[in-house]
Amino acid sequence: DSDLEAMARRLNRDCFGGEIKWHSIRWVGNMQQRLGSCTNGGPTDGDIRISEQIRGWPEWVVAYVVAHELVHRKFPNHSPEFWAALGRYPHAERAKGFIQGVAFQLGEDAEEWL
């Protein structure tokens, strides 16, 4: 999963000043409802998983999902601080629109994906 690791390192450097730490990041095939997840605490602290279902999506959308999970390392909930930090990713609003469009097409609630 070196592609995800490289993307995460680049996003951390360019958008978050290198201040975010994580243990691992990898593609997983068992996510049905979420695009990504991140653990905070416990034996899997800092493990980020990205759904293989989005592997073929545009890189700037995958990068948004990775950035979203990275920001969860600092802000576990979707607080105003979380959204402000995620807004440092330059394509955040565009990527959210893409995800909302996919969710709409599938008849899903986009808020569950964002």
C-alpha cells in the first residue's frame, strides 16, 4: 500500500504541516458502508483503512478521503475544528460534491459517507 502511504505523507506535509502521525494506512476490501476509517486508541491506534471500492475514483477524491482520515487523528469527531482542518485540503469541496453525487446515484445518504 505504498501508494496510500506516499499520498498520506504528501498530504500531511502540504496540508497539515507534517503534524499528523499514524501507524499504517492500507486498502481494505471489507468496507461496505464507509469510504475510510481511522482508529484512535487501543492496540490498533493510528491504523487507517481505505475502502477498495474507491480505488478507481479520481486521485483528488481518494486524497480527500485520506485527508479526512488523517484529520481524524487530531479530531476524532466531526467538530468545527475537524472541518476547518480538513478544509486545508485544496479540493475538499469539489471532492465532497463528487462523493455526494455518487451517493445520490446509489440512493445512499451522502452524510454517512462524508
